[in-house]
Amino acid sequence: MWMKMHEEKYMRFPGGKAKAATFSYDDGAEADLRLMKIFDKYGLKCTFNLSNPDMICKKWTRRLDEDGLYKAFNGCGHEIALHGQRHLFLTKVPLAQAVSEIVNNREYLERKFGRIVRGMAYAYGAYNDDIIQVLKQLGVTYARTTEVTHDFSIPQNWLKLKATCHHNDAQLDGLLQKFLTDSPLDQTKAREPWLLYIWGHSFEFDDNNNWHVIENAAKKLSQSGDCWFATNGEVYDYVSAYNSLIYSIDGERVKNPTYMGVYVEIRGKIYCVPAGKEIVFDK
């Protein structure tokens, strides 16, 4: 059994790191400005899920208007993703209307910000199999639910994407402590990489007067020294690149057909497989 595990290959993040952290925040709230400053201060990355500001119910206060949204997120260094044109329950409208919600949202964000937008968070966490099929046809590569795992596993179904926890989760402190003090590199067998994924709404920090929660978490993560900080889309792209590696029949030679270098651990040694290159592992 040990020999089998010893020969198995494990994904490592950029720089050979075994841990990564990402964040996802919804709705384009005014409080996103303060949240973004915290992430920038500590070098963290976030995906902000945005609806079309001109289509949002006027009763919803504390949302950025169109001008504010552009000033906040244009060239900010974080990712923007879909959240539905009008923030509707996609499962409570005719499928054609759900398609329109997604298409119009993507068209608006791509035109407004001049970038390709491929990620999404389901408004209200509402989705079903029909919606997932629509997303596949519309080129959406991942979509976050409101479900949580309370672990650090790498997502398997990116269109039913689950976070580790919400920032108000009672288990946050314990999960963060485990993430910071333990490591898959210390394990004999369970050496799969870890992903810490936290989600929420920035206005909740105002509502609960608990900005210290995200400030403390960001500070601790920034001091860890062994964690890759990335947007949701960057994590998706990296995992996809790793899964695209091509191995020889004996597993000792590997080719990377993608545009980015990826890291592999085998027999306790970490290798970088450069973009478009082929390497042989040491025996």
C-alpha cells in the first residue's frame, strides 16, 4: 500500500505550494470597496459576482450604481463573474428567461469591462440540471452555489461549486486554524492539495459590525508563507491545466499541452512541468 501511494502523483499549486485560498463575494455592494482594500492590503484575491446595476430593484440599497461599479472593478486585479442580469431565482422563471438572464449579464459585463467573463455565482444559490446544461452551452466554466463542504477538497463538479464555508460560519475559526497549522505535505497518504474557499456578501460585515473577521483572516493567511492566493477563475484554470497533463504509459514522462506551467509531486519531489514542454521524473 505504501508503495502505491508513494508512486501516486499529486497536484501542487504555483511555486510547488500545497495550499491555495480564494474568496467569492456577491452583489456589487458599496462595502465591496472596503473589502477590496483589505484583500489588496494582504495580497489576497477575490471573485466579485455582479448583476447589471441598471436592472437591480431600486429598493435594494447599498448597491453600487453603474458608474460606481465601473470605478471599483475596472482594472482592480480581482475577477468579476456573473450573478444574473436581475439577480433572479433562475429556477423560478421559464428556462428561456433564465437563458436571457445569463446571456444579458455576460454581455453587459464583458462589454463594460472589456474582458471575458466565464465564472458565476447562482443568485440565491438556486440551480437545477436544466440551468447547468444552459451554462455549459453558454461557455460558463464554473458556478458557485451557497452549499459548503467544511473541508479543503479540490472541486470535482465546477458547475456545482461548493465553498469551504461562509465567513459567518461558526466553524470558520477552526477551519482557518487547521488550514494554517496543518498541511497535506505532512501526511503519509492523504497528500492531495488543499483549497480554502470563503464566500459571503460584504454588506454583511456592516450589518453585523464584524469587519474584524475578514481582516484577521486575511492577515493570518498573508503571514502563512505557503499558500497561493488566486481568484476562482485562476484556480479553475490551474486545475484544468493540471488535469490536461499527458503521461507516458509507465507514468515516468509527462507533457504539458497548456499555456501555463504546472507543478506535480511524485515520490516526495516536486516538479514544474513548463507550458508546452515534456519532462521525465527522477527515479
